[in-house]
Amino acid sequence: MSKKLHIVKVGGHLVNDETALQEVLAAFAKIDAPKLLVHGGGRHATALAKQLGITPQMVEGRRITDADMLDVAVMSYAGLANKKIVAQLQELGVNAIGLSGADGNCIEAVKRPVKDIDYGFVGDVVVVHADVFSTLAANHFVPVLCAITHNKEGQLLNTNADTIAAQVAIALSNTFDVKLFYCFEHAGVLHDISTPDKVMETLTEAQTHTFVAEGVIHQGMVPKLHNGFDALKNGVNEVIISNINALTNTNAPKTTLQ
Amino acid sequence: MSKKLHIVKVGGHLVNDETALQEVLAAFAKIDAPKLLVHGGGRHATALAKQLGITPQMVEGRRITDADMLDVAVMSYAGLANKKIVAQLQELGVNAIGLSGADGNCIEAVKRPVKDIDYGFVGDVVVVHADVFSTLAANHFVPVLCAITHNKEGQLLNTNADTIAAQVAIALSNTFDVKLFYCFEHAGVLHDISTPDKVMETLTEAQTHTFVAEGVIHQGMVPKLHNGFDALKNGVNEVIISNINALTNTNAPKTTLQ
């Protein structure tokens, strides 16, 4: 059996709320196994862009990352969010090291090819260099990854944090038993938002299709679930969607993908 | 004899000028020895603060880092500047990994004690954990350090990049033969700004005191020289003040501290 590795992705909602973030990091610190954190960015970048007079470009509900917006994302995700998280984890005794995909060339991406929409400086992950993470882990560092990658040609790229978490988990599943947590504000995938304590204990891909068609699962959950099932089908041992309670308490409510 | 290590500090002026930065990084990439880059921040943070309506607080010519200004510094130095440099070095085949002092807890600082002036969130370096840098170097990473540290109690701190370069150089001089370059826009310390090709080949601390008193050396150079002599007196093998030519050409004009 390989060594265990816990990969925890925390969403932007939790990152932007100081109290929520402290709780997340305290729970992450308590995980008694090799671990890696992936964090989203969230509203701070949007607020910063607004303050700087940059109008977020949206096409078909998708954000377009122009050069100015990329700078804002890099400042917000790789700068402020990443370093605050690293400093707080260090206080908690976790030997965190903050990374973008450019650092150590750990994640190479390609600027998303233009079909109908030019998304701008958005990166699709091409390769995760798992050896960078295993080298850091072997030297007792705990990687903290933000949602910025690069193309190895000098260009930084904005990349979806859920996808980064899944791709890193898949790449590391060759050498570790990987448990991937998508950690957000709810206890798991819900049957109904009005009963947030009624969590789907398990969820298959087929059920997901049905629930999405029936409107039980909200469209916003779909990319996360897509990434989760991708991870599960490609070597990741366990994929869990939950709030932070599931990080430290195996009996806490959660949704386990199957 | 120990293994050689080149530490190059590049100033904010070079970091903020895209062409100059490309030249610096190309020269840095050509250094055929273990190496480490420390970069300043410079005007971008000031411009960003202005855009965000933050008025830089100055007391006796020293910038005060309030909470808003710290966020700006973290975004600008640890975010935009650091990640752009890392991505460009990766393009040049240098396995750069960007770090603040919080990352891997490589540099611990303390909030500068308030005497006459409260400098705000400014950090004085307390300890450099040399093992973090040697571990990274042993694993073929090239650390790229920005001028942000932390206090190990969750607080990020703005720290002078020249001081970081000197303190890291001193800490690493126990295990490496360290050559420290302070790289800026001139070929070295000048006798006269109007004859920029007339460089002081060597400079002692006693000469520095005389030149400063005579107004030959500008006040702005004093902290850099102070850090340089501090490094030289505490185990660093060679301290050079120069432009980028001296990085790759041992015959290029430069000032060597003695």
C-alpha cells in the first residue's frame, strides 16, 4: 500500500471570510498525514478589479481574463491569499510553502484554444509534475497551491482551482493513496438547499446526470463534480465533497463520490 | 572548500522595467553555479496604492507600512513581481521557485519595535533558516525571494530587500562560499554621477564613511553599503555592487567591498 496523501481544495468563499478561513486552516492543520492545500480566489479579485476600474468581461457567464484581470488574479491569488494562508499555517505549526504552477514548474498549462470564445489568459492544465510535490513532501514541506499556472514560455495563466486539485490528485495517485476533499460551505451535496443537513452520502456519475437534469443539483456544482469524477476515474482513491468537519472527523456528514 | 553559491539582489528599478528585467534574468540564467535571486519591489506598489486611493505615509523619509499598504506590498512583491520573475526564469530553463519569508518559514522577522517612529508592518529579520534554502538547492530549485517576511505568528511583514539579501547570504555562508551581488542600474559605486563609467574598483568601510561625509557617496547608497559590509564581516566571501554585466563577465567594471 502506498503512503497516504490528503489533498484539500478550499473554495473562494471560505478564503475571503477571515473567520471561516481560520477554521479551515485549523482543521487542515489537524490532518495527521502528508497533505496539500489548493485554494480558490473568489471575491477579493473581483473587488480589487472594481477598485482599479477594471470591468470584468463576461461571455456566456464565463469570465474573460484579459491582461489587466490576469495581473489582478496573480496579485490576489498568488500574492495576498496565498501568503496569508501560508503565514497562518506556519503559525499553526504546518510547514506550508506557497506555490503557483510556475514555481518549480509544478503545473504547466496552455492558454485555452480559441473556439467560439477567447477566454484570454486562462490556462488548461497540460501536465502536473508530480515529482515537484513529492520532493517537497519528502522534505516535510506542505504545498499550498493557488489557481495560477504558466505555459513554460513566460506567461502566467488563470486556472480553475477545482481542476488544479483534480489534476494534481491524479498525478500524485501514481505514488500516493490520494484522498481528495472538495471543501465548501455545505456538509456535502444536498437534496435540497432548504434542508442543508440532508446530505447525499454517496453519489455516482449516473445519479449526477439525473439530478442535474431534474434540477436537484445546481449547475454551479457541475464543474466541481465533473472534476471529482475525473479524479476518481483516474486513480484517486477517494473523492469527498464536504465542509471542514469531514477533514478531521471521519463520522461527519459528507458526500463520497462513487 | 565549500560549494559556491551566488546570491543576486536586483533592485526595484530593474524589476519594474520589463526590458531591464528581461536582461537581468537572462544574465542570472547564465550564471553556471547554484544561485538565489532576491528582488525588490519598487514603484509598482506605490502606483497600485495610489490607484487604490491609499496615501503612502512617510515619516522622516521612511515609508510607514499600514495594513492597507502591507496588502499592496504583498500583492505587488509576493504576487505580481515574484510570479512574473519565476515564470520568465522557467522559460529560460531556470528551475525557479518563488518564496516569501513565510514560505517554508525561511525567514522569520519581528515587527520593528516602536521607538520614536511606528513603522507599522515592517519586519526586522530575526533568523534565516538556511536549511530551507540548502534543501531547495540540493533538490535543484533556484529560490526567488521577495521582500516579504513573517513573524511566525501569522503576520506578514514588509522587509528591506537589501537586508534580506545580506542576512540570507550570511546564514548560507556557513555551508557555501557565498558571492553576493547587489545589482542595480550603475556599473558600481561612482565617484561622480556625471561620469558613470568611473567606478570605484574597491571600497572599504572606512572609505565609505569618508565618501559619505564628503557627499561623494549619496545617502541613498548608505543602507545598501551597510548591508554589504555586514555580510562581508559575517562570513560572506565576496560582496559586489554592479550592474548585470558583472554577473556573467568577471572582467566587467564593478565595485568590490573590502
